[in-house]
Amino acid sequence: MIDKVLIPIEIGLTAAIVSFDGNEPLILTAPGGDGEKLAGLPFGPFDAVTHRTFEIGLRAWVQEQTGLRLGYAEQLYTFGDRGRHAQRGDTDAHVASVGYLALTRAADNTSKPQVAGATFEPWYRYFPWEDWREERPALIEKDILPALRDWAAQSETSNAERALARGDRVRLYFGIDGAHWDEERVLDRYELLYEAGLIEESRRDGRPAALARDVLPPLGIAMRFDHRRILATAIARLRAKLKYRPVVFELLPSEFTLTDLQRTVEAISGRHLHKQNFRRLVDAGALVEPTGEMSTQTGGRPAALFRFRREVLQERPAPGLRVRGRR
């Protein structure tokens, strides 16, 4: 009879804390511990005695460790594999992490994060293929698609149980051969790159497709554990939320110009938006109202200031900005 080793399970809370500044969506990163070189998302333990709910625990340790005040927060998913799995002979606790998406205004946080080494970083450093604001990222055609097409052409006998073949997933997720680019498929694209062995986390986790490659393409900055997967989940959720919830106003100051609003939506969605179409969409949605004041900090002509019109929350069930990009 083989003796079974019981490995304790711990529950932690991992936060994808998003802010916005300088026309860039930012994510709070924290340094690794115990010699870990890679940065990751802030992580804190859940204390079942002190904290009645996961969200209370999240807000408590974020305030304590970073000094940041969170606005909107929602639970994403529970992460317990990929980069966390226990190996034979392990006796340390296996950590299952409840992931959260949290938003904070840059103006609400007058001090820098208090954890040594913690900093807000542009999230497109981790997902450079997701930023289409200027143009289609060149690395998609140069580095990603050739490798994915080669991988898709290989035998799929081990993937026969999947509803979509490899080639179909490449076409749908990356918007090629007649398919359109869907900005909400952030996690699908990341998972595809991981499965094909094209990112560092795949090699670190011992995936055969990655180990078989001599060189990996430069596809963004790796994060510790499965934190880049958690961040992909958070970005996908926020991009979807823009269309049916007014979450974008959690990232803006209380008064803003329509240009500020458009740039924030563009930065999060990764898409360039037609100015007049966007403003018609805002007007039709009745999401904002003029303050009667003007901003002189635009670098040009003064612009009217607006604020979020909270009454819209009572007027319809899904007040958001159903934007469409020009590509």
C-alpha cells in the first residue's frame, strides 16, 4: 500500500488592480519573494477569522500593504493550477488563489504603493499583441502567426476532444482569414499561446511544446506563478464590462472631458474609436451630463467638463458603452 502525503491547502487573494494615467491602463505589480526574480500581482492571505468575506479581506490587505483605496472590485475566478501545481514529494502548502479585478483612480492615491518595489506598470508590456490603438501590432504577423500556423499544422490527435481544431482557434482568436478581432478574447489568446509553447510561462511549467523550441519569441514580460493568466482574465472581464456597466467612470476623475473619456475607453479596449461616432454613442446612452465648467488643461481650446450621470443606473439595466473599433 502506498502512503499518501496530505498537502495542506491555503487560500489567498490575488488582485489585478487597474488604474489609468497618461493615456495608459496600468496594473499594480509587486516584487517576488524568496529569491523569485519575476514580479507579479499583489497577493495577500485570506484570514477566515478576521475577514467575513473575501472582498473585505482583499480591501483590508490592499489598504495595509499598499496604501491604495480601491473603488470597484469583483471576483474573477479561483486559480489553483498552472504554475501552482504540487509535485511528488512536496510538503509545503498548495495555495489556491481567488483572483479579483479592482479599479482605483490615480487621483485618489496621493502616495505611491508602500510595498518596496511595487509599482504601476502599463498592462500592454505583458500583452503587447492586445494594443491596436495605433495599428495592428507588427509582432502578430512577424512572431505569432507563423509559429501558431506551424503548431496548428502538427498532428492534433491529442486534442481530438476539443470542439475547435487548432487552426480554427488561431483564426477565430486572432481575427484572420475572414474572422474579426474580438478584443474580449484576451484569455483565449493567452491560453492559445501558452498551449503552443510560445511564452515563457509555458516553458517554466514544463509544457512539451515550449521545451521543444530553441528560442521563444519576445511576447511580453512573464510574471510569476499564473499571474499573467489572472491578468488576462481581468483585462477580458473589464473589456466586456465596458459595454454593459459604467465601470469606466471608476477610473476617471469626478469631472472629465469627452476626450478623456474616449482615451480611457480606447486604452482599455485596445481599439481606436471614431471621434464623432463615439460622441454620438455617449449622447445616446445618456451616461454623462455637462458640469457647466470648462477645462483649460487640454493643450488647445478649452473643453467642456462632464460628470457621470448616476440616474442612468435607475433608468436601464445595462448602461454601458457598446463601442466598435474602426478595424
